Amino acid sequence: MKITRLKTWQVPPRWLFLKIETDEGCYGWGEPVIEGRAATVEAAVHELADYLVGQDPHHIEHLWNVMYRAGFYRGGPILMSAIAGIDQALWDLKGRDLGVPVHQLLGGPVRDRMRMYAWTGGDRPDDVGAGARALVDQGFTAFKMNGTPELQIVDSHRKIDEAVARVAEARDAVGPDVGIGIDFHGRVHRPMAKALLRELEPFHPMFVEEPVAPEHLPCLKHIAGGLGYPLATGERLHTRFEFRDLLADGMVDIVQPDLSHCGGISEGLKIAALASAHDVALAPHCPLGPLTLATSLHVDAVCHNAFIQEQSMGIHYNRDNDVLDYLVDKSALAIEDGFCAIPQGPGLGVEIDEAFVEERAKVGHRWRNPVWQHEDGSVAEW
């Protein structure tokens, strides 16, 4: 069997889909994308196709190393996201060819279903109490909210008070037993994070995510020691080597690799194993589409340290299409009572409606994240 073609489609709301085809009619799907840079990743996918067309798609580890090592320049969000979607598609193809789900190729599942969480409150968090209560009513046992809108590197303590009040509102709305993830989104700089992290402690967060931007992670040892709740990060780290340094530092309790950004299943498993060796939990980042979610669930299925899974159904970014719209069988990723069953179909276990993909690709997208500014006109972290 030989790879003959890599086809890509940019589809709403902000995703990129990939299909790898072969001379024997077998195929696989993946989702190589960076939010806001879909066209750039798409170009990288087609550059990497030069290494893939004519090759045996079953040699996944070899092809991964060719894509990663042969170009000399390596790593980073664009190249690793392109490799990620290709890797997903190769695993999907192999599972389809052999007639088994990907998790069986990875050693078999350690769980039958995965605990899920949902988002509430939007980019600038608002009405978090009502939104949280609605999610609990749907069966979720955990949710995530943005902790704060933009903050200056040194800002008014009023902003901290407002952030704490929003978390208090959410906790009051759902009671003590529901998990609350609080995403700082890298918006909070060291001087303000130092105070805010401690003032959130009485509300017992499930975790605080991206407490500082990824380039400032070394400061956690100075500002977050002794906290009584977990810290999580990793969506903007792209290789096992970046996670190795983070884990060796001992300041993070949950890693959140994105299986569409960190090199796919092949690299994601290595990151999960590194985390396990440090007794650190796994909670893959996934505000993306159905292929990233299916991929995440297969990794969750075989990783004992996976404890919860993000998903983007109904998220504030999904204005034109949502996760299940692109599936032939929408029940494959159905969430019931806050859990999603591990997909059992061949490959990734989801069938993409290619005709619908073609139709929506005519609309496409040019999604960009908001560009925020402080009152003085300087650029704020989004």
C-alpha cells in the first residue's frame, strides 16, 4: 500500500481537515490546525506531503521521524500541528485497514468511557453562575471558565477581586462537588498571578490552567509553591522535549497537550508517559473539531493518568458549525451524564461526511482570535 494524496479542507468555524488516500482505496482522516493559522498549517501539510507520497502508510513511527527530523528545522506550533494531523490520519488509516479501533493498536483501553467537561462564560467571563448551573443540569460534573479578561502586567487589585467574585459565583451556583477549571489563558502576568492564585484557594478549583504564559513557566517555582490545588498547562507546548523540562521542574500537576498541536498520537503518548513518570495527570486540550476529539479519546483510553477531557460542543467560538455537524453518525461522540464512551469503530471510530465537508469548505473561514488592547493602547494578552 502506498500513499497517493493528501487532501485538505478549511471548514467553519475555524478548523482544517485532512484526508490521506492510498492506491488501495484505504484512507484516514486527521485535523492539523492552529487556531487562527489554518492556512499556514495547511501549507506545511502540503510541504510535508513530499516526504509521504509513495510511502507505506503503515510505517507511522518512521514517517513521523522523517517529517520531524528530515527538514532540519523542527518543532514549533506550525510544523508540529501539521505533523499532528498527518499522524492522526495515519493511525486512522491503519486502524481502518486492520478493522480495529486505534486504542487497540496502542495496547488496549484502560477505561470504557471518559469524564468530560464543557465551557461557560465566554472570552470575557460573564453570567458564569447561570451557565455553570445549566451545564450541571445537562449531566456534566465539571466545567471550565476563563478566570479574567485582560490584565496589565501590574493592575488594580479590583481586577483580582472581580475575578475571585466570578469564581465565587460559579462555586455558589454548583456546590462543592462539581469540578471548576479556571483558565488564566496566559493573560495573567507574574505580579498579578502571585496574588490571584492564592485568593482562589478557598474555592477549591479542580485546576488553574495556564497560570502564566508558556514563556514564563519557570517563574511558577517562585509564585505558586504550596498551593492546595493543581496547576495545569501545556496547550502551547509542542514536543516531548518541552514537556520534559516542564515536568523536571516539578511545578505542574496536570499536562494538557493538544493532540492537533503536539505531533499527534505518536508524540502525545510519549508526553503522557513522561507525565506518568512524574505522577502528573493528563487532560488533553481540545477546543477543536471531531477528529481532534476522537484522537484525544483514543489517547485517554490507553493512558492511566488521563482524568478528564475537554471538548468544544457549544463553545462560544462555534458559531457556524459545531463538532457533531461533520459526522455521519453523531452518536459516535455523544456525551451522556458527563461521560463519552471510547469510540469502538475502526480507526478513530468516527466517519466524516465528506460531501458536507466539501460543501462547508466553499464557505471556509478566516478565523482570527480577538486583538485586545489595554486602556493605554498597548496590546493585551488574549
